[in-house]
Amino acid sequence: MALRCAVKLGIPDAIHRSGGATTLTELLAAIPLAEAKRTHLSRLMRLLTELGVFFTEDDVQANGGGEAGGVYRLKPVSRLLVHDVEANDGACLSQFVTSVTALSSNLTAYLRLDEWFKSDGGDSSSADTPFMMAYGQGFWAADGCDAERSARFDQLMASDSRLVADVVVRECSDVFQGITMCCMIGAMRTVRILQRCREAIYATGAAGKVVIIEMVMGQSPSTKKAFEAQLLMDMCMMVLFTGKERGEQTWNKIFMDSGFTRYKIRPVLGARSVIELYP
């Protein structure tokens, strides 16, 4: 919520407009705050600096009282929150942050997690997910009944997809060498959809492959935080949906059951990997 607050206040944009560095005094002059609340901004910045969102040249514990001071600068994560397309190669996750933190129904579902673990039997309390326990219907059914919620979810997914696509093209351009046609496959059962992909490759009479961008649990995450992101997403799948994040052993079985013979996993996207699948 502190990160959401910073985005809504326009703090990353304000620092960017100041040339990428600003003092607390300059920041106070750049964003609209109620006069009585201005003294509290340093507390918000202190937390976000400690969390690694921003960088300050002075110690966060300066002056012995824990007051944040010095010059604040953007870090890679906060540069992704700047709306200037030239600052982050067009990848801005501000909308992702504000959208995902606005889905209060997800928090309600998480608050039912302990109850869900203990529930049993055939009554309504024994739902497939904590979300279903909280709302009496699944995530997608609820999404279809609330236009605002659905639009917000679509926005955050689109924002994430734009960033991932940009990184894949920049860092893994060789994956697409020799490919003259690409298609986006919708939601179907995993094995069946891969079987259809394999059939399509053989039908062309030319070499082809399937490219999958997904998490592979524990697959050489670049940092501890990347692995934490995998674990948190797996928890999200348990609370909101009926799925789970897969490890390589599970992916291997799916690929072999689908008739593919080999694959290559490239953990180049932080928590996610690029998987090249060959018939």
C-alpha cells in the first residue's frame, strides 16, 4: 500500500522530472499534499527507501532519529513506475501497481485462508478456493459480474504483458530467429493445446517450435526475491484459482504427454522463464 500511495502521489514522476534526483524539500514542492500532512512524507520515503524502491545518498538513519534525508534517486524498480516512455523504454507498471492493489476482494479471500484449510465436507464452507469460500463463486465468475473489476484486471494484465514482451524481444531475440508466423493461443487444457500446437507444426512441413513464457518453480531464479515472487504467485494461485505454479518435473511430464521430445528452459525473466519446446 505504501508503493501504491507513492504511485498515486506521483512521487516517481516527480523525481524523474527533477532530473532523477531530488531532495525532500523539492519533493514536497512538486507534489500536492495537505499542509498538515507534509511532515509525514519523510516517513513514507524512509520505508520505500528501506524496501529498495528509492535510493538516498544519505543513510536512512541519518541524524540519529531515523529521519530520511539527502537526495532521493530512482532505482530500476521505481524507474518502471515513471510514465515517461523514454525513461523506461515504454514499460510503465504504475497502472499494474494501482490496479492490483485496488482488488480488495483478493485481500478478503486471503483472510479466509486459515478457515479454508480447516474446512471439510460437502457444505459451502468446503469450497475449492478461499476466494470461492468468501464470495460463493469462483474468481472468473466474479470477474464476469463486475465490469469495473474486470476492466481493472484486464489493465494490470496488459501492463504486465507489455513489460514482459519488451524484455523478451530485447533479451531473447534469438528465440524468434527463423520464425515467420506467430500466434497467441487462448485458454485451453494444457496437454490438449500443446498437442494441437504439435499438430500445427507438423502440418506446415517445416521446422517449428512452441515458445512458452511461464514460471518454472525453483528454476535458477536470478535472485532470492525472484524465488520469493514464484512462491507468492503459487500462493496466489491457491487462494484465487484452483491451479498452481509448476516445477520442471511437472512441465516435463506435460511436454512428454503432449508428444514433444525436447525442450530448453531459459530463466532470463526473473521469476519467469522462456521455454522453447520442440516436437
